[in-house]
Amino acid sequence: MQQNLAAPAHSGLKVQPLGKLETVGFIVGTNIGAGVLGMAYAARKVGYFPLLICLILTCIICSITMLYIVEASLRTRGNHQLSGLSHRYIGKIGAWLMFIAVAANSYGALTAYMIGSGDILASFFGQYGLSKQLGSILFFIPSILVMYLGLKALGAGQKFISSGMTLIVLVLILATIFHPDTQVARLFMSDWQYVVPIFNLSVFVFGSQYIVPELVRGNADKAAQLPRLIIYGMVATLVLVAAIPASVIALVGSDNLSQVATLSWGKSLGSWAFYSANIFALLAMMTSYWGLGGSLFTNIFDHFHLGDEEHRSKRILMLAVVAIPPFMLAYAEAGSFVNALYFAGTFGGVLMGIIPIILLHKSRKHGDSQPDFVCGWYAHPLVQILIIATFVFSGFYALGSAFNWLPASW
């Protein structure tokens, strides 16, 4: 046991300070990505109110597990990602499980972004001969360039673009409210037998646990404020994620939704909204790409002990490892937009309902220091049992639906 709890090798990751708005923007930008764009389509059978219940529940659960990781990170010396923390407190097997979860979640999401961005840019410029494949390439080139610049650049980009996305959404929601085709009654139709698959997709939307060590690294000099900023970011995410599918479903109904819902939303409101909604979609995919792609990048450095993250050739090589496989998966017809999200969220979500609890308990026994923040009542064993049971049940349901033993939502 002592061997497992030995201090891991230095991760090579440097402290790069994030401001308050950058931290909140990092959370919102990571969450408001492909998941929110596929949410209305995925909920077309279950209905809006079951979706809303799932969103609220998963927001609470994911926020709690994020705070567990904050405390575990603050108790541990060095700038480590989830792989490094798992190696320290669980051992090599735990580190590999966590790395696989991060990779599966990230590659599943990035694959969805490749598909979604290609669809949107082709719809914009298809008349000029732009293919979906070229659209995806045009999307991930600027995304990778900002990732190359590091955590501080990512934080600044997240803050700026998240603010712009919020403004676009508010304008579109107001236009939806006053549109003659909007019918609030569409929000009251529901079929609860499909609720578990929607819960699994909701887990993906709020599954920001992977970026928590990055947020700790960016708030190293003001760690006590980080839990409050995480709550702000998650609540802001909940408001936006709940408002977008409500507006889309009320406007176009459940039978007229595309997989990337902003395509339907924009076309119904008019040409100005078509471009506005899909610019939002591209920005949402980009900010989420930064969050999850950046997390995968730093986990690779930490897990494989690659040394200094600022080493240029290593940095370029690892960015290629992050960026190229999703593009290849997207255009090898590996799965639909929503299915890519669903299975990534399920696999990663099950582990993220269990491993943060283990990290919290182990770090309290074997950590390096007393942190500025300690989790309160929500670290009670009964709460933790409920979290584990919820995620494990959703995982079994996902397996059952994959083999057609249980109903899938789409």
C-alpha cells in the first residue's frame, strides 16, 4: 500500500493563474458544447420536463464530485491531473482506469465536435464547395492553436467566447418567446420510460470533473474561492442548458429537430437566426473542445511523465495525438453525433461517480497538507452511496440499451 501512496513523479505542468471570470468561463465554456446541442434532439421522446429533472439532478451530483476533487487536489503537493492523483492514492490500476476514462470522454466528445462543426460549416458554405471534412479541419486548426498557447490563453478565450455565447442565446430566446409558432404546450408532453438515457447524456453535459485539476492549478494562489466559482459556473451552465432545449422544442416541436438542434432553431426563426444560432454552436463546440482537449493533453503529460509541458516538440506531438484521432473517427462513420456523446458520457460518468469519492477519502488519510477548503455535509457517506448507485445504475442501463435489452431514447 505504501508503494501506491508514494509521491508521483513531477507532472511537468506549470502554474498559470486564472482570473475569476476566466475560471467561471472555463466551466461554462467546457459544459456548453456538443451536449447542449444534442440535448433537444435526444429528448424528443422523453419530453422537456423529464429532461429538466435530469439536468438539475446531474448538475447537483457533478458539482459535488467536482468539489471532492478540489479538496483532494489541494491536499496533494504538485500540479497533478486526475491520472496523477489516481496514481498517488489508488495505484497504477486506478491511474490507468482514470486515464482511459479521460481519454474515452475526451475522444468521444472531440469526435462529436468534428462531426457537428463539419455539418454546420458545410451548411454555411456548402454552395461554395466546402465539404464536411474541410469544415472540420477549419474548425480544429484555431482550436489547437489556442491550446498550444497554454492554460492562460485557454482561460482568456473561454471568458471572452462564453460571454459572447450567452449574449447570442439571450437574443435567440427572446426571439423565440415572441415568435408566433412558439407553443409552450409542447414542453408538457413527456414519456418517462426514456428518462435514463437522457440522464446519461446530462452527465456528459455537466461532466466537468476532468477540468477541476486545471482550475486548481489556475487558482493556486486563491484556492479558497475556487469552490464558490465552481458553483457559479455550474449554475450558469444549468440555466443555459435548460433554456436552450426549452426554446427549441417550444418553437419547432419534437418531430422537427435535427441532431444539432441549432440548425432547426435557426431555420425556424429566419436567416439571421440561422447564422446566429450556428455561430453559437461553433463557439460552443470550440470552448468545449478547449476544455476537454486541454484536459486530455495535460493528463497525457502527467500520466506518461513526459516532463516539461513547455517543451515545444513534445507539446506539438501531444496536440497531434489529441486532435487527429477524433477527425479520423468522425469520418470513418464511427457513430452518430448523439451516440458519440451518449457512450462517452456513460463510461466516463460511471468512473467519475466513484473515483472522486475514493480520492477524497484517500487524500484525507494520506495527503500532504491541510487545505484551505474542506467539503462539508455533502461528503457524508449516505450522499456518496447515492452518487455511486446513481452512476452505476445508469451504466448498466447504457449496456442494456446498447444490446437492445432496454429502450434507447433515440
